Amino acid sequence: MRALLSSLFEHRRLVLDMVRRDLRARYVGSAMGFFWSVVFPILNLVVYMFVFSFVLETRWEDGQDPRMVALIMLTGIVVWQTFAETMSRSTNTLVENQNLIQKVVFPSEVLPVFLTLSALANMLIGAGIALLGVVYFGYVADVDAAPAASGVVRSLAIGPAILSLPVLMLLQAIFSAGLGFLFSALNLYMRDVYHLMGVALSVWMFLTPIFYPANMVQKAGLEWVLKINPMYWLIESYRRVLLYGLWPQVRIVGVFALVALLVFAIGSQFFQSQKPRFPDLL
Amino acid sequence: MNASHDSQAPRAQQAKDTGTSAILCRGLGKSYRIYDKPMHRLWDLMGVLRKPAREFWALRNVYLDIPPGSTVGIIGENGAGKSTLLKLLTGITQPTEGEVAVRGRVASLLELGAGFHPEFSGRDNIRLNCRVLGMNEDEVEQRFAGIVAFSELGDFIDRPVKTYSSGMYVRLGFAVAASLEPDVLLIDEALSVGDEHFRGKCINRLNQLRESGKTIVFVSHDIGAVKSMCQWVVLLDKGEVVGQGSAESVADEYLKRAHARGNVQMSALRGTSTYPHWGSGEIELTEVEMFGHGGKATLVFQPGEPFRIRLHYKASKDCVSPVFGVGLYRADGTYVNGVNHLWREKPIQFGSVRAGETGVVELEAPRLALLQGQYYLTTFLYDHSKAAPTAIDHREHVLTFQVVDARRLQHGLLYLPYRWRVERKSAEGTAEILESES
């Protein structure tokens, strides 16, 4: 892992260039470029608001305002999409860039890392829109916080806890990059990994309380599903920080950090051990 | 541009001691595992594969010692291990056995423009590519203007690369690669693309590098091209070095092997053509043969050699005025020549042919007028008794043959038997006449 980290450090400029290139590629190719990255989260917000809040009437708390529900969903979606994008792109990245791997002496560890960073940078737009929503609904339009059954009143707010956002993003990066290392290398041994990843991600998404409140799972007696799902811990932490201005729970973030580091250690170890064989496997 | 660069970087594990050589290989070998099913690869990774994978040696027992400043050619047929050797020298793959050591910075022109992004302008791609090739920021800035100028792309430099023609793409790729100033440059026939003007520039650049004492390794399956550029040639065949030495001596060995291989192919090809044939079928061609120097059956020829084609036929039904003909095509489909025995100053007329008749039609040329390349033969057998000739037995692509030109006496498509004559008169009035027959 040390060799991998020092190589990443050595090629930090390359990583940055590739992130920049990737972010630009998202916007350059389509006529309205950057616009889409802003419009999509807003569009999502409106659609979720409509489908889940009005049609399906999902509520986190009794009598909750649908606009608040939409914001909760949006936060979950933005984080999940960032993670899912990193995973599916990383898994295929070695195959996609076989030109570089087979024809050039290229530090392939750069690939999953730049994809992770590019997705996180893109996530900032979604997170920014969620924050704008918090400001608007929380302070301008003044949506009433529902009198919660649990007794804990959570209202939309922005607080100093926003400072913990970079920490969450860093941990997310470690977690995703670790998995990215693992699956990108595995995909060379079995190309089906890429397709399985698509299926696994959609199953995982619906097992994570993004479109429904976690307490529904608890009511159904399936709490263990949440207890083994790091993405649930991560998304809940983001929601605390972004929506309610609360500091994330140290215990949850701590456990997530441990898991993320473990995943990174395993993933990078495997990647590094298989790296000499990459050109032969393509 | 694809290239690889700094061998000082920790990831290139080849910065071993080369002594005084630029390139040193000792017992170098590379094997690949071949699995019956893709899943076996995964089982093997986990150590639970029952049946061991087969090993395929792409390269084995390679000993090379190349002094700095030399220009070395590596030749061999497709699959001889040339690309594998290049990848090992570059450090892209690791050897299975033996050692490889290259001194200094290596650049390889394995594939120009690897990693270009189609949506970005030439300018952006230059920057990114330089990075991929391992230049640092200062180096990129220093060379940027030179690269743009070398590529001669003009206004296109600010357009997305996806709008480039393939020639422009290669130019941009080469411009970046040319700016690398490597100690060892590996070239894989990358120069065969691009227009004449740009190729000239590339060759100038190569000559510059050579004169400044850089080591150049040139890989090709074209013995002529290698001979014109390299003093020392290494011949690879089936993953092994089978000859090494001056260009002339290796060229002979190469030709011998080409003949041997061509003749193996010949027996395999005869009568089993999968290309279309049609006709009414009164007469059938039973065999097509080609003969070269000394009347030996072969499918490998040299320009200027005597050359003979023989068509064997058998008639199963009666038929009137059949005419045999032959068409020569280059592998890319260019129709080079077509003849038959009727359309001549002195035609041969068959008259009527009875069922059961057999025979041989032969045509001979004292000198084969083709230059290096792959060619194929199409045979025509037509009934000329009617207003328009109709096919009796038309066979596309019956034989493939090769012309191998080790001497490189002429360039282009055709070998023409010119005679040269030079007349010189000195100021004192003495005259001299120089003549050359071939």
C-alpha cells in the first residue's frame, strides 16, 4: 500500500490533470455542458418530490412537509449516485484504458483514484443544491418542522457542522477508491464483474434507505440490514450535516472510517499485487 | 507517443546495471498462460485450478547486447515475438524469466496517440499526453511550442481531436513523441503512416537522434526497410532469436525461412480455396501451381526472378473454344495484370474439346515484374464461342503468393528492367562512359 500511495503522490499532477479533463469532458461534449449538472439534481428534486411525497406519500416523520422529504431524498440520491458512478466506472476503467496500459508505461493506480475524485467534485454541485434548498425551505419559505413522534425535533438548518463535510468526503473517497481498486483488478480476470456490478449496485441502492426512512426497515425487524451497510451510515451522516446542521455521530463516522481504511488496504493490496500482470490480462 | 519514459521512476523495475550497453537482455523470456475457459483464469488466481494452464512462450532465450548509439533492426513475421520484445524493453510488461536492462530514458512509438481524448483540442491533448509520457510541468511548457510547430496542424490545433483525419492524428502523436529526447527510441513501423512530407520530417528527426548518439531500435516485418536503416539486425522467429548480425547476412536467413514457410502454405492452400468460383463447369481446373527460380515450385518469389504459372484442367463435357486466363492482384485488391492466350498477337485457339480430355496450360515470364508485397492469383476459364464470353470455371483468389525483396533495388509497385548509362566528359576532354545492366 505504501508503494501505491507514494506512486499516487508522485503522479499527483497527472491525477489532477485527469480529473480536470474528466470534469470538462462531462460538460464540453454536450452543448449546455455545466448546465446539466445543475439541472439534473433540481429535476431529480422535483420528480422525487412528486412521486414519493405526493403519489406514494413517503414520510420520515408524521405530518412532514413534502418539500423536506424531497430534500432528504435528494441528499441520499446525490451521495449514492456519486458512489455508484465511481464504482461502475472504476470497475471498467482498466479495460477502457487498455491503450494506456498496453502501450505506455502508465501508473494504472491513477485511474480509479481520478474517477473517485472526479465524481466527488461533481457531487459538490448536488450538495450545493441541497444546501440551497435548506436555505430556501428552512429560512426563506420557513417550512415547519414536524412535531416528531420520537420527540426529537429536527428542522432544516445550516450550522458549523458543515465543516465536517470534507471529512465525510475524504472517507467516502477512501472507501470508493478501495473498492475501485479491488473491482477494477478483478474485472480483468472476469469481465462479468462489470455487469455484475450494475446489478449489485441497484440491489444495494434499494437496500439502503434513500427513498424510504430507515425506521421502516427497523419496524420490519430487518435492522441488521442497516447495521452492515456502510453506505447507510455514510448517507445518514451526510443528511445530518447537510440538512440539519448537526455534527455527524462520532461513533458512526469512526466505524465507517475503519471500514473504509480496511477496504482500501485490501483493495490496494490486491491491485498492487496484480498490477504487473495487467498488460497480459487485457 | 506512447511511451514510456523515465526508467528512473520506481515503477519501472528495469533500472538495472547495463554495463556499457544501451540495451542488455540475458536469457529473456515471456510466457503467457492460456486457459480453456475465461473462468479458469479466476480459479487460477485463487489457486483452485485443477488442470494447470498451458504455457505459451511468446519469447524465450533472448540474449541481446546493444551498444549505445547504434541503430538496430528487429525483424520477424507476425507472431514472431517482436511486439512482446518491445513491450519488455519499454517496461510495459515484466519478463517471466531472465533479465532486461535499458539505460536511460526509453521512448517507444508503439502506437501514436494512445490516450488522446476525442472531445479535446489538440492543444489540451498535447498537455495531457506529455503528462502521460512522464514529462513534468516545466518540460511540458518548454516543449509545447515546438510540438505544436512540428505537428503542422495549423488552426486544427484548437479543434477537437475527433475532427482530425487519421494522418493528422498520427502527426500530433509523433510530434509529442518526437519531443521526448529519449536515450533509447523504440519504433514499431509507426513511420509507415502519414504523407510523404511528414514521413520525411520523421526520418530527419530519427537521423538527428542517431547523430546525437541515441540508440534506436526499429521493428518491422519488412526486411528492406530495416536494411535501409540499420547496421545490425536481429531475426526473430517463433519467439526465438534465430539470427543476428549484419543486415546482409540476416536478410539471407530471412529469405530462406520465408521460402520454407511459403512452401508449407502452398500445400495447405492447394484445392481448398474458400473464395468464390462459378461457371458452367464443362471444364474444371484441377490444380494451379507456381514455379520460381530454377523451376522449383514455390509461393515466394524475388523481383526479377523467372516465374511460371501452370493450370491443370480436366473436361467432363464437350465444349467449344475455351480460353484460359490469369489475373494478378495485389493483396489490397488492386488489379495488377490480366492476360489470356487468345488476346495476343499470335492467339492460341483451342477449337473443340471432348469430354475426358485433360491438359496443362502454362504461362511463363522471364522476369517477375512485381516488387515486395502480397499478391494473389485469380484464374479465368471462359467460353469465347458466343457473342460475349461466358464463364466455364472462374476461380477468385486461387493462390496467394509473396514477393520478398531483400535487395531493395527498386521502389514502388513494379520491377522494371532499366538500363543505366552515364556519360562524363572532364575539362581535359577525356570521356568516360558508365553503364549498368540491372
